Amino acid sequence: MCATVAFGATCTPVAAARSHSRGGSQTLVINGAGDGHGVGMSQEGALGFAQHGYSYTAILAHYYTGTVLGRATPSANVRVLLAGNRRSASFSGADSANGHALNPAVTYTVVSTSHGVRLAGAGVRIAAGLLSVSGAGAVTLKGTAENGLTNGSYRGSLSLAPALHGGMNVVNALSLEDYVRGTVAEEMPAEWPLAALQAQAVATRTYAITADAGPAGEFDVYCDTRSQMYRGVAGETPRSNTATATTAGQVVTFRGRPAITYFFASSGGRTESVQYAFTGSGAEPWLRGVPDPFDQGPLHKWTVTMSFASAQARLTGLVRGALEGIEVLKRGYSPRILTAYVLGSQGHTLVSGPELAARLSLNDTWAYFSVHDSHGSLQEPDQSQPSASGTPAPGSEEAATAQPAASGGVGAP
């Protein structure tokens, strides 16, 4: 056994001693659970908690261990990258640019120059290192932003300035609450119970002020799944706006400081500890794996099948010789894969769980492998050990009946 395999460690594959000469056409069968990285709040799990009568404060306390709700700075703003490294950008709806009057009905174009940016249109010409445009209402960015929205309208202001790596960035600077209003319903269906939407609003607000996704001084978050999906005015709905208003200013804190609030679609029954999910991340007390008894949804459990030829093509560069299978070495708390071997006829290659899942287009790294051929099915070797808490395998009775630990923080509904 290899119970103490570290991320870069190696050990002799169990499969090396067995025969891989299976008759007939071989199919790789992957039984898995969950959808996403597994860290923090499961949105499908939050839905389940809300349906069972739990409040948003109880939901957040369950997924973010040892945290309490605090308040963001009342004047907090967020800078969202809408378009990066553009040669030009056009907008309408603005009545001011760096103090110069504009006509909201006119579409203006800003181009990147060697010294900054330049605005031209309707008899107005402005050259500056940074251009900030705003209006009495929302400003419309023409064309398609990085969130996929064409001609989207955004509250606050648009800042246009040279990008660190060339061209020009278009950044939406707006209040934290307006940002949350434009995000919640893009991350969670607006028809879900209010408690789930409120939990999403607090998680969204906290993530926005803790992520620091952009280069220093340029922006705070992306407008797409690299951070959170934000679509400005188009993202607002009455129900998500209510969730935002009824949690206004509230953020998740750990020991008095805002604590980054990762979230994802579906846990499969357990969330994962951050140090096992994100390469290079250290352990964080509030991002520990926890049982997720009410998580359901279409990807709570899933099965993927593919031919060995297809799997080998997807694993190009990792297979030595002909593909013979996958051998898991170590799993995390949930039990998502940390490391595995890609087994080939001429040797084996160490691979991380996230890379393996990405190569095979899996929904999650919670996966178990078997091979099916004309003689039946054979489970692939697995050297991983259960976690100290006795992590159940997918589909087991234990996994189906797991309840929140007393330390998980779930209060009464």
C-alpha cells in the first residue's frame, strides 16, 4: 500500500503485477459524483438545506466552518473587468467623461494609444492616461463583453485605461451592492428558495472583496467564471434583488476578517478541504470538507464511458506506450482524487486529480474507474486510503445517509 503518498511522491503501481490482457473491446467506465472544484458552499446543497427549512445564516455556517457574519465597509466598491486588452471600445448612456460633458444619446469610441487612451465623437476629443465615464443611469458597453453579454448596461462607471500587457482594459467600477445585484441570479437560479439566494448573496459579496483576481491596481474580479458571473443590469431579478437587499452589507468572516468564500455547483455528498483541491493552497480553517446531506441535482452522481482509444487520445503525453488503465494513489476528504497513475504498456505517469479530470472532461475529481469488456467489468486498482472520518464511496448507503457533523455549524431551521 502507499498510504502516505504525497503530491510528488511515487510508488510501484499495484497494476504492474497484474495482466491487462482483456478480451474484446475495452471501455473505460468512470463513476463519479459532484460538479465543480468541491471547495466551500455547494449550491445544490444550499438548495437542499433551504428546502428543509434552514436559514441562510445556518447554510453559510455549515459550509464555512467556524465563521460568523460581519459587515463590509459601507463605501466598498468593486472593479470588474468587462473587456481586456482591447484596441478600442464604444459606449453610450454616459453624460460625463473625466469631467467633460457628453451626450447620453451618442455612441462614443475610445482607442488605445501609446500614451494612454483617446475619446472621439460628436465634436468631443479627450486624451488621458485613464478615462472614467458615467451617466445618470446605467452606461452601455457596445459589443460583446467577456461575460458573453452584447451591448450590456452597467451601473456605476466605466474606466478605460492601458492594460498591463498591452491594449486597453474596460473596467466597471460600482458599489459592492450593485455588483451583488448583477451577480446572484447569474450564479444561482432566481426561482430557488430565498434562503439559498440569500446565502449566495453573502457568498458573492464576500468573494468580491477577498478574491484579488486582477493585476495590482487594474481590477478586482473578472466578469465570468474565472471569478463570478456578472452581467450588470441584465443579471438583476426581483427575487435576487430581494436576497441582496435583505442581506445588505453582510459578509462571511473568520476571526474578525472577511474570509474568501469559494462555491461551486454540486458536492456529490461531501465538500473538499481547500488544500486538497487547489494546487499550492494551504489549509484554511473555514474551508474544510464537510458532509453535504441534502446535495442533489443532475450531477450529484454521474457515469462517463469512453473507449480506450478515446481515453488514450485525451491523455496524450501522459501515456507511455498503449493505455492500460488508471490507478488512483491518493484521495482527499471527500474523496476527490489528489494523485493517480496513468498506466501504459511501457510504464506509468504521475498525474494530479484536476489534470486527469480536465483531460477526460469529467465534471469533478470525485471519480472511480473500472474497465468493461466482453468478459465483464474489472475495478481499476486504487491505492488510496479512506480519510480519518471514513469517507464513503459514491452510491454507498453511508454516503446516502450522512448527516452534518455537530461541528459543521448548522443551526436549527
